[in-house]
Amino acid sequence: MSERNKMIAQQLELANRDISALVERVRSLHSNLNRDEQLRAIIYRTPGQQRFALSSTERQSLADILGEYRSRNTSLVTAILLVSNDGVVMSDIYSQDTISHFGNSGVSFSDFKDSFVYGRFFHDELNVKSTETLTYYGSYYNLLNYDALAYFAVNIRVSLFFSGLADLFSEYHSQVFVLDENMKPVYSYSDESPEDVLPIYVKKNAEGTDNRVTISGSTYLFYSRMVDDYPRWRIVVFVDYSDLVRQASSASLLVAAICLCTVCLLSLVCFLVARKITNPILRMNEAMLQMSEGIWPEPVKSNTIDEMHRLITGFNNMTLNVKKLTEIQMMEQEEKRLIEISMLQGKLALLQSQINPHFIHNTLNAMKYMALKAKNTELYNAIVSFNSLLRASSDIDNQFVTVREELDYLQNYINIQKIRYADSQIIYNTWLDPMANNALLLKLVLQPLVENALFHGILTLPYPGRIDVVILVEDSVMAVYICDNGRGIDPGVLEKLLDGTYKNTTGYSKIGLRNVMERIQLYYPDVSKFHISSQPGLGTQIIFKIPFVLKGEE
């Protein structure tokens, strides 16, 4: 019974919310009418008079304005009247008979005026079950001194205002009422007359005893709740107790039937499970024997959905994972072998390209001192930069250098190019995250990219060309950005550069861009990311990301 009480309490809360929402809707309509500038212009024209002396045009305008508000709320409102202080309707489209029932209400029109309330609902207490209209009175105030200049009367469809009550409590044989502050019915959904039922509720409510009452020989439980947004109203529900008992008995029988069916079903399932355990175990044993002989077995089939199915699924997943791990290990070994071959081939190519490096370094040193002796600073700096680049390229033992060393190599290269292309305006800037100074980077990985930006981007520009190298550290990743303001790359050419099909031997695909991409992918196959964005005439941006590893931590 406590669960049933909770359910009915929840339904009362839903009914309260529905009615409160409609009350708020009517109040909002009243507020909008009070703020309407056109109505204010008509009513304020002759303030302080009991009856407004309006022309026929003004009365028609008044009727049109009220009709427009009614059309916006046609599902709820049947009429909107503007009434003067002495109870006269100010619109020609309504007759005086339209508000004749207001005087028959529990509170007369004069009583409402004297109550000084902002708005209030009224109903016909004499015939609640047959009435079609609920009326809301609202004051029209002077915004300067808050005197009531006139009153609105809004006729509301009762069938819509309280329609949710019958639906909420239709599950039970219920009597539903909405009572005002005088315990008079505003709305009734009942087979019984309110005069026969409500005195019983009033008596029981006053006594404060249990909520069980007898109506026409039948026992009912009554529940009530005040409407939050209009405390003058209270929702009262009488629920047939015998109906609740019948429903509880039906529920008990249903639970008993379900329990019996469950026992029978469990017995059948146990019988089937016992028969199906042996065959899957034998199939798994055969698969394990195949694995011990080096043969990858086919997945063991299972037609059940019980624990044995999960066991077989786990065995199949384990077999598949072992197979995948074996294949991955073989692929890693093959990749390692290819890297070793590539490194050997690189060393061989580098050795073949070297022509007595020691002799070349000695020669460059002699030239450097000759330039210094001749006080040719520009030539001296060029020889120093070239000698540093030559030493870096001829060192075949170290594939990795620090970021600071790589930027020094790059600065030497830029120094040489500025001397070579003295007529061109080359602007070169670097920005280095302090954390990245001692981080490891592939040797000479930046120079080909800067070379491409120089020769294919900014060298032929009629204005100063700019190359920016930015290196940032983001968590465990080091991001490298190479940007220029050059000619950019055509989308078709960029696509071919990325897939390796561009055949211009003097451009990006020969030894520059593609070489760098392949080296990065070769040394960082799982984590490296290489991206190029470019627009013709606006420049190019190259971004690649590699693991952030400090020297000595590799």
C-alpha cells in the first residue's frame, strides 16, 4: 500500500504541475495585456472615469486588440473582456449578457474590486459538473499610482484547464475534485454528486484521522494536494479501495505465476547446459593440441550463451591475440632488418661520396686563414660555415644530434646562402622552447626542408622572403614548424609530393621533402606525424611531430 501511496502522490504532483503551468499561462496573458501600449493609449485617454467615453472607432480598435490576444490563445481562452469600474463591457462585439454569470459567482464583481488582488479565478458554484467556463478577473492598473482603471475578464475552457486530471487517475475508479478556499468545487470528475462526497472529505479532513471514507456503501481512500501556483485551490482525489485490493491480488497472482514459470525454465536450462558442456571442452582440447604442434587452429564454435560460451570466446580471443603478436613480432624483425640495411646503404653511399675529407678540411682551414689574413671577413665566415656543414655531413657514426646542434648547422647553411644570394632579401628566424635545447633530433633533417622553402618558395619573390623555424614541446611530443611566406604549392603538386608520384628531379621529390618524410617514418614509425599545408601565393607550412627525448635518456 505504501508503494501505491507514493504512486498517487507522484500523480498528484504531476496534476499540480499541469494546473500551475496553465495558471501561469493565464497570468502571463494578464501581464501582457497590462503592458500593451495600444490598450494603454485607449484606456489612459480618459483616466479616472467610471465609464470611458469611447468613439465607435476606438471601441472597434479595443475589440480588435482583445480579439488578437484571444486568437493567440484560442485553445484555452474563449473570450477576453475589458470591463469598466461599474461592470460595463467596453467592446461592442460582446453583449452585456456575456458577463451576467459573474454576478452569480461566489464572489461578486464588486467584491473582487474591493479585494485589491491582482487577479483571481471564479466559477459557477451552483452547477460545477455542467459548466463550460472558468473566469479569471484581472486588474488593469495605472502604472503611476497603481489605481485600478479597469478590469479584464478572461473566459477559460474548463475542459482543457483540468483535462489532465481525468487521464492521470483513470487507472483507478476515482472521484476527482478541485476545491476552492471555501471547500467549494471548482471542477468535478465523479459519478457521485459533489454535495454527497465533499462533506465527508471536509469532516474527515477536520478530524485528522485516517484517510479512509465510505461513499454510497463503497470504501475510498482520499488524497489531497494544494496547487503551488494558486494556493486557493486544492486537488482532492478519492480512490476506490476495493479496486486497489483487486489490483494487489492480481499482482500477487501474476508474481506467483512468474515464479513458477521461472522455476520450470531454470530446470530446463540446467538440463540443456549439462548436455552442452562436454562437447565444447573436447573441441577446445583438440585446438590446444594443434597449437602445441605449431598449427594455428580454426576458432572453436559455440552455440550456447552461458559461461561455457564465454570460456570458448576467451580461448578463441587468446589464440587470435597470440597469432597477431607473433605476426607483429615477425614484422618488427623485418622492419629492423630493413632499417639496418638502409643504414648500411647510407653509410656506403656517404663513404662513396667522400673524397679524402681530411684533405678537404685541411684545405678549407688554409683558405680560412688566407681570408683572415686578407681581412676578407665575408669569405672567412663562409668558409667557417661550410667547414662546419661538411664536418656534420661526413660524420656517419651519429644519426642523432641535439636540437641546438641541428639549429647551428642550419644557421651555417643560411649564412652561406645569404652570401650566395646577396641581392635577395632573406629573413630567417628561429624560436626554440628552452626545454628542447638538449632534445634529440635526426641529423640534417631540417636543412632539406629549409632549402626547399628557400629555392622553391621565397628566392624569386619581389619582396623580402621570410623563413621561420619554431620548435615546441607539448607533453611527451616535440613539434617542429617550418613556415615561409613564399609562392606556395599548387594543390595538385602537393598531393603528388605526399604520395611520392611527383617526378620533377630538381624539386621536392628528389632528395628533399620525400627523403625527410621517409627518414622520419623509418625512425618513428608509430608516433611520427607529418603534415603540409600550403596555398599558392600565401606560403607553405610544414609540421612534423616526434617523441620528446633528451640526450642521455634515450
